[in-house]
Amino acid sequence: MNKLTIMKQDSENKSLQLNSDLSAATMQKSPYSLVLRFASDGIALSIYQDSSLISSKKIKMPLYALTKEQIFPLLLQEPETQLLYDKIQLIAETKTYSIVPKVIFKEEEMDKLLYFSHQKEKNVSLLYNEIPAFDVINIFSLPEDILEVFRQLFPAYKIEHSISHFIENHISKHSLQECIFIWARQKIMDVVALQHNRLLLVNSFDFQTHEDFVYYLLRIIEELNFDLQNCKVYLYNMEQHAKLHGFVRKFVKQCETID
């Protein structure tokens, strides 16, 4: 038996123990919840007690380039994965996603719907989240090894795409207002635009500078024929972009940062 096989079996044994612990946590009604957000550059682990954040950590790694045999021990060595939780949220950040109306969605045709606007990928699995508030489905891809790791470690919990999570948890219908909601990642802006309680746009844009950020925002407002003076812009996840809000307000007066 080679070293890799031993590592895999040891990781799987640990995952079984972790699953047992998580089941026990549900029975004991632990006051803690875990939000595990993962992306191509690493994993963020946040622990909450009720709605209060009590611990947060980011682990840098080329996650989507790693194999499952490499990912298992990296995750299982973190103390956050050994605690008991009442609730766990698994949030995936990927650039390959597509929002489609629920009325046209068929699970057996997910690949056609997703790859109509994206280049076809290898070694990925396709998942989807329903977003009931807007009667749409978010189809997205995830590396196969990543999916297997999280399904083994947390079999009772579904994986949400970050866009699905953003819309479901941070965006509500705003009457007849024209609204743009932006979740700012390190170098990516996830944009959701609403008008007359309808989703007009869901897209992500790469940006390097504040000027890039504002350029995309103004182009979106122009392309959607929004009124620049009355359009409301809401910025989220701005902790690592301290000066960006002030810069955006030079061009868009009705701009608000949401903690």
C-alpha cells in the first residue's frame, strides 16, 4: 500500500468521525454555526454564535488545483473543522455560473444552459441552486475533487454558489426602484441589478483599480438605461476596499455600504 493510499484512508476515517461529530452537534443543539467559503485561492472559515461573528480565518492555497488527497488533510488539520455545529454553510466562489429562468430549466440540460455562455470545462461537476424570490436557477460548475471532499465531509449540507447566497441573503425586492447590488471580492465585483422587482443583470467583472470598478458600474447603469441620479447602489463586503466607497460616491451619489 503506497503512502497516498494510506493518506486517503486516514482522511476518510477522519471524515467519518467528523460526520459523526456533526450529527451529534445537531442533536445537542450547539449554539455555533460555521460558514465555509471557498474559492480558487483558498478557504475562509467563519464561526458564529447566534448571529455574532466570533472567529474568522482565511487559508491561502491553490484550492481548485489540488487533488482530493491533498485537500482532505489540509481541511482536517484545522481546528474549526473539529468543532460541533448546529448549522454549516458551504459557499463556493466560481466564475463559471449562469442564471436562467426556472421555467426553462431542465436538470438533464444543465450543460447546454451553462456552456451556452461559457467555455466547456474538464473534470468538473455541475450543480444548481434555486432562487425562489426571483423564480430563477443558478447553474454552476465545481471541480470534481472539491465536490467529493465536501460531500464526504459534510454530506448533510448543500453547496451554495456565492451569487446564489448573495441574492438569497442580501437582496430583496425594492418596489419600483432601480437598484444595483455589488459584492466586492478581492479583484472581482459580483453585480446584481434590479428594476421593477425583476432581475435585469447578474454578472461578475474582474477589476484591478478603483477606476476599473467605477467604469464597469457606470457602463452597467448606461447599458440598462438607469437614471444615474436616482439609481441606488449598495456595496457589500468592503472590508478590504476601505477607500473604494468614497471613490464611487464621486460618480454615484446614492451609494451605500452595507456591513
